[in-house]
Amino acid sequence: MFFIVGLDNRTQRKERGRFHCPVCGGEQTYVRHVVQRAFTFFFIPVLNVGKEGEYIECAGCKSRLSPSVLDR
């Protein structure tokens, strides 16, 4: 008998809003993504192990930015 276990990153959308994108230079909508590390059993996520990070994605230019861009 064998088991397939491992770790995988899962991305979840947490929040949407509007901000000034420094890349495309306009008022755009954004999506905040949170990346979580998950323990997998036969490729199925079973347990979240920790938070890997988060980023903001601009809906206009699809750039991935640091969450600090929302503080401006």
C-alpha cells in the first residue's frame, strides 16, 4: 500500500475594490489574493499549514503588486 502526500499552494480571492494602479496609471479595480500552503493527501488539500503571502492584482493590466499599494 502506498500514499501520495505533499504540499501545495492554494490561492483565494479575498476582497475587491478600486485603486490607482501605478503600472497602467489609471483608476482600476483590483482583487486581493491570499496564498495559503496546504497539506495534500492524494492531491486533495486536507489541511492549511500556513499563509505564504498575499498580492493585489490589477484588473486592467493584470499586474501583481504588493498590498502596500492600497495605502497610497
